[in-house]
Amino acid sequence: MESKFEDLVKKKAHQGIDKLTGNRLLKVASLIDELIKEDEYINEYINLGMKMGE
């Protein structure tokens, strides 16, 4: 049988892990968002160049 202290420590450890994972996922999501924006910008630039070349 585990003590209340051990339960609390495990709960806090899981919260910490969840928070770290959540922060990492947010960072990854923001990086993906930046890449998508850059890709859209590059596509617009290419399209503009193609129109100018016609």
C-alpha cells in the first residue's frame, strides 16, 4: 500500500512530464506553422516569377 506522499509525488511527476510534453508539442506546432507560412511565401514568389517570365 502506497502512502499519500508517494501518490502525490507520482501525480506531480506525471504533471511535470505532461507539461514538458505539452510545451514540446506547442514548439513543434509553432515550427510547423512557420514552415507552412514560409512555404506559402515561397510559392507566391515562384508564381510571381513565373508570371513575370511569361
